[in-house]
Amino acid sequence: MSKLGNLGARLHRGEVSYDFVGNRKIWYGISILITITAIVGLAVRGLNMGIEFQGGAVFTTPKTSVSVSQAEDYAEEASGHDAIVQELGNGSLRIQVAGIDTDQSDRIKDRLAEDMKVDGEKINAELVGPSWGDQIANKAWQGLGIFLVLVVIYLAIAFEWRMAVAAFVALIHDITITVGIYALVGFEVTPGTVIGLLTILGYSLYDTVVVFDSLKEQTKDITKQSRWTYSDIANRSINSTLVRSVNTTVVALLPVAGLLFIGGGVLGAGMLNDISLSLFVGLAAGAYSSIFIATPLVADLKELEPQMKSLRKRVLAKRAQGGDQGEPQTGETGDEAYADAAAAVVGPRDEPASRARGRGRPSGKRR
């Protein structure tokens, strides 16, 4: 842990760094490949929509010795549709059958009571109409759209439109990957999935804003120096906040992994899968996009500005002439290099008068 802390401090001071922005084409390529895979999975397999979105019935049985597989067979034979069965903690079963109406629901309930050898009056049946499912789906899309619009407006005001565009692209990237994973693994999409998606967008946005805030501070007077390009400082911002982003993501992923792998996998609480999978995939994708997508994209957009183009020419010309290479020079420590860089970006500091007073003058004492 101490080594990790030392690494984080060295990254923050600029003593060590990794060229995230310089290798952005690699990250763009990886993201495009993953996104295409997610879109293909979504187009080929589609989403396994829950009954909340397509309508159907949910039957909750009393405690029974019938296994999940047997209950699935009984429900499919009684309804003629695919059924999803989940075992609840008290030994009862939750049976979902999509695409049925009220008359079919009553008939299926009686058939289940007969096959499973339980009292039909103790089977609780809840019917969800398809029109209500359409309303839920429309509300979900509206909520997502409003969230994205508000995010873009806020970032454009707090930072600038280029950062808003980059954050928007990163959010779309995270949503596409998460939805594609749902299609590939076949997990059911429920209102809990939508809640999970909105939650992970907040986490993704948090990591992105942390880097953007650091980048905004370090590039305040960037055109007044000729040592660093915008991309150089963007890369420094990523490195200085890297350990914080990783720590935040790991701490958030641990409890979500417990829900997904232990709660849903080991304990068999399948109802946890719909929200925990979206959180797990979305948190990982959000951490990736904030580091490898959002900030490099901002650097690409900023480098198109005439002022940044002129700055890049000055920096490259100075380096070509054997001047400052943007790295510690011979005999210069990492701390000194970072101090020089900070002075170059933020601007020269005024030296206190008390330190310069009397420098180079006779002391006035008689020898």
C-alpha cells in the first residue's frame, strides 16, 4: 500500500507519468472495437425485456419443494410461453410469464396450483399490462434524455463546450457498452436496470469532472509560456488524478461485485442481477472512459484552436532548437522540473522584496 501511495504522490508531482494522450489512438481503437461488439450483440440477440416493459404476469407461490427447473417446465406447459423462475429466501418461488392477459393468468394460476401441489388461494398473481410497460419504457427514455441534456448544459457553463462534448461522448460510450453486455449475457432488463444505468452515469461523470477541473486550473494561462502544449498538460492532469480515480472505482466496485457474484450467483438472489450488472459494467466503463476517452478527446478538440496551434508550433520549435524538452534536464530533479512547469503554466511568481533587498550591495560594515 505504501508503494501505491508513493506512486500516487510521484504521479501528482510529475516525477513519473504515462503518455495517455500520446497513445490516444490505441484507446480510441479499443473503445471502437468494444462498442461495435456491444452493438452487434444488441442487434443479434436483443434485450431480454422484463414484464414491466412488455406486459405479463408474476406468480408468487408459497413455500414449496418444487425445484426451479420443474417450476419452469410447469409454467411453460401451462402458458405456452417462456417462463423465468426465481427462488426467494423463504423457499417460495417467483414465476414470471410474459405476454399473457387476465383470463390466461387465472388459468395458469390454477394449473400451477395443481402441478405444484399447493393451495391456489395462496398463489399471489400480479398482472402487468403492456400499456403500462410502454409508459415505463417512455419514462425511462425521457429520464435518460433529460439527464444527458442537463449534463451537457452544466459542463458547457462550468467548463467549456469542448469538455461538454467530450463528457457526452464518454457517457454514450458507457451506456452502449453496458446495454451491449446485457444483450450478450441475456440478463433481464427491469426498472432496476434503468436505475443502475442512471447511477453509473453519475459515477462516470464524477471521474471525468475531477480530471477536467485539474485541466482547467493548469491551463489557465497556457498561452503565456512555450514549454508545454495543451496535450502535455492534459496528460499531466490525467496522471495527477489517476490514483484517485482508480481508488474511487475500486472502492465502488467491491460492494457491487458482492451483489453480483455473491448475492446473484452464490446465494441465487437473481433479482439482484438486473441492477448489480449495470452498476458493475458501468462503473468499470466509466473509469475507463474518463481517463482514456474524455480527456484525450478534449485535447484533440482544443488543439484545433488557432491559439493552441500557434502554441504547439512555438513549443516544438523550441524543442527542435535543443531547448526545453518538457522533461527533467541533466542535473535537474523531478521536483525542480515540476516547479518549473508549474511556473511556466501558472505564470512567474513575484519574489518577495525582503529576499532581494540588499543583494549585491555592500553590507555597510567597516572592515
